Amino acid sequence: MRLFIAINLSEGTRARLVALRDGLRARSRGGSFTVPKNLHLTLAFVGECDGSQAEAVGRAVAETDFDPFRLEVGRLGRFRRDGGDIWWAGVADSEALSSLQGSLTERLTHDGFRLDGRRYSPHITLGREVVTDAEPWAIEPFGETVRRIDLMRSDRVGGGVAYSIVLGKGAGPA
């Protein structure tokens, strides 16, 4: 199974992200745009796991403590790619977010998982392979209080991707 750890977002935050995504879609000639239920902030991408590895990732989630903190979305950006860019909504880095992500990464690495070694860049993907002449535009900041993290499973379903919660830690929207 393909696993990652994420912050799933409230309906209100997702609605704001969908409006940004729709604005991007209106300015684009093509792309694959994230469906509302799949909008999330990835904390750690683990990848393909067998049953015992999935249990280890579940323990990492269950054993990671954090206090509720504010997640703030404040900008649009893109990662340039041949064939279309990845567009995202940028999340302000905070001590609480960095600590949570770092703690999870440390636990997973200690358990033998090989994670992406790039510096963590908190963002929520709005679209992939986006072809547009638009430049990222200014947005009004918005966000929510994070009280929960989830171990997520990613499955290919009918030509798309479906995410499901395997295990949650904390209280809040799921």
C-alpha cells in the first residue's frame, strides 16, 4: 500500500482552496486539478509499504505528540516542469509545523524508512501539468487550527487517485 502522513483540512479551508484552484483552471489551457476531497498538507510521504512497515508508520503517528497550532495559507506558487507546472497554495512555515514534521521524519528515519531528503516546503497541490501563461497572484491569507494528523493510503481508482484514512491522531475534521 502507498502511504503518507497528512493534515486533512476543514470544509471551510478546502472551499477557499477550491476557489483558488478554480481561478487557476479558468486561467489555464490544460492540467490535472486536485479534486476537493484530496486537498491536504503532506507531512511525510512514505511510499509503498508492506503490512509490517504500515504498522511501523502507524506507531510513528500514534507516538507523535503535538499541541494544536495555526496553519496559515498565504500565497500561490508553482514548481516549473516540462509539460506543465505543479501549482500550489503555500503554507507559512511555523515552529509548530516544523517541529511536527521533523518529529515524524525523525521517527520514520529511525525505523529505517528512506524519505525525501529535500528541505520541507509546506504546500497544498492545486494542480499538476498545468499549462498557463498566468503568474502566481496575491491571495488573502486564510487557515485553520490543526488538531489532528492522519496516516493516509493512496489508491488508483478509475483513472484517478483516492485517499483514505488508515489511522488518525488528535481531534478534528477527518
